[in-house]
Amino acid sequence: RPRRPRAVSAGAMAGLSRTLGIFGAFVAVVGAAFYPIYFRPLLLPEEYKKEQSINRAGIVQEDIQPAGTLDLCVCIDGFKDP
């Protein structure tokens, strides 16, 4: 004989909605944190480029990260003598 589906109790439904609410709040907080970091520059590239050109004025990248100082042979094969 086939089984009858069990009715879900009110307590189980309350627990499920609480879990979904907490999960939804977490997703909302993560989304709100990622908006200015990732999505805003992606959606407004011209404004972001203008802001970065102002922020990076007077900075020479070679002063911060000189070219050619990293020995790539060591990074590729750490067991060879340099």
C-alpha cells in the first residue's frame, strides 16, 4: 500500500523560514559588500577609470615594483641551482 505524505508541522515550517531568512540576510550582506568592490567599476567603467587616474597621479609603478627583480627560474623549478 502506498505511503501517505506526512504533513509538515508548524514548528518545522518556522525553522525553515528562519533558516532561509538567515541565509538570505547573509547573501544580502555579501552582495552589499561586493557592490562597491566589483560591480560598481564593472557597471561604470568610465567613472572608475577617471577615479583611478586621479588616485594614481604621481605614482611610478617601477618605484613600487621594479622590473626584473624576480628570478623566474627559481619560481618555475625550485630544485635547480640559480
